[in-house]
Amino acid sequence: MRFSPAWARVISAPMWARRSETVINPFQPIGRVFLAFLGATGRLASFSFSAFSHCFRPPFYFRTIFSEMIEIGYYSLPVVGLTAVFAGMVLALQSYTGFARFSAEGAVANVVVLSITRELGPVLAGLMVAGRIGASMAAEIGTMRVTEQIDALTTLSTNPMKYLVAPRLIAGLLMFPLLVLVADVIGVFGGYMVAVHKLGFNAANYLQRTWDFLRAEDVNSGLVKAAVFGIIVTLMGCYHGYNSKGGAEGVGAATTNAVVSSCILILSFDYVLTEMFFSK
């Protein structure tokens, strides 16, 4: 009976060596996952460095940048606006229900403006736009990759990173803060409508309390978060689409991975940025 060289080595090895190999084997999957994670992190870091470097070097495709700004900003206003207004309305109702137990209903305006500007505005806008723009970018660039259109750009002496990735990063960085600023206003207005027309608050007093409690640092922190989230969403969409492979199935996987990774990174960086701005 013949054995392969690998089996021959195993059979001829001492008993203690075979037991050691059996003990070490369960850790091999952990090592493979860890090495795969390091490889993916390295590829993402290399892609990010290349993408950001092209954002500051000419030539600049201003028409493409403007087109992406319209796509990211203008066409995302309906979904961001609806999300913000209902978030503000629900927040006002929940706050009133909780504060009524302590006879502190007057703090509803303070909680609404603080929660919307610091957290709910940038986070909800980032998550909603990630589902719309991140998936769209990954699908578009992924389709170009599997149909060899990106290779055609290289053949025509056009850098794909500069033409496809850099304009989207610039547009995301510029438009996300504007989207979040609009979301802040609409969210506070949603809370105002519920508080005045359903809960019986005085309109002038509600607006005055909102204005008195509003701080510039709350709005600025939300806008900084929005800029970071814009980079995350566009970078993840471009990265997964640019590295997709395997035809239509690969494009679908790239789209899913872009949305999931964007949402996870948004929530992770939200904590990090909150710790930076408001920790004592």
C-alpha cells in the first residue's frame, strides 16, 4: 500500500510530534483569519493612500466632481430629510413621555436639539446615504471592473484612481456636512411640530429654549463627524467596487460588503469622535 509523501511523514513521525500537530491544528483557522484580516487591512491602507494622494494632484476632473456632488448631495436630500424629520418627531414624543414622570417636560426642546445636532443627524444621515450612495458606487465601479472598462481607462492613459475614486472622495467630503446641516434643521423642526401641535407647547417658548440651549460646538462636532462619514462611505464604496471580481456575483458581494463595512465604520468612528470631542 502506497502513501503520499505528506502521509509518509506523518506516519513516520514520533507519537509526541503527531500529538503536538493535533493540538496545534485547532489554532490554524484562527491564524488564517488573522492573517487574512492583516492582508485586507494592508490592501485598504494602500488603496486609501493612493486615493487621497490623487485628490491633491492635478489634473482635476471638475465635471465629474460636480456630477458626484449632485448625486451625493441633491439626490440624497429626500431620504435624509424624511429620516431626520421622523427622528425628531419620535425623539420629542419619547422625551416627553420620559420627562413627564419627573415633571420636566420643558427639557424636551433641549434634548431634541442636542441629540439631533450631536448624534442623530450625522449618524442617521451617514447610514442612509451609505445604503444609497455606497451601494451605488460599489455596483458602478464593480461593473466597470468585471467588464474590463477600468483596464480600458488605463489603456487610454487615464488613471482610474484619479478619474473614478478621487472625485467621489472629494464630493463626499464636501456634501456630507451640507446634508447633515439640512438634516439638523429638519430634525429640530420635526420635534417642534410634535411639541407644539401634539403636546401643547408654546411655539415661541419652544423656539427660545432651543436657541438658548444650542451651542456651536454641538453643531461643529456633528459637521466634523459628517465629513469623516462622507469619506468612509465613498471610500468603502470605491474600494469594494474597485477590487470586485467574479462577474455579477462578485459585484453583488462588493455592493453588500460596501454597505456593511460603511455602517460598521460609521458607528465605530462615531464613538471615537464623540470621545475626542466630549470626553473629560
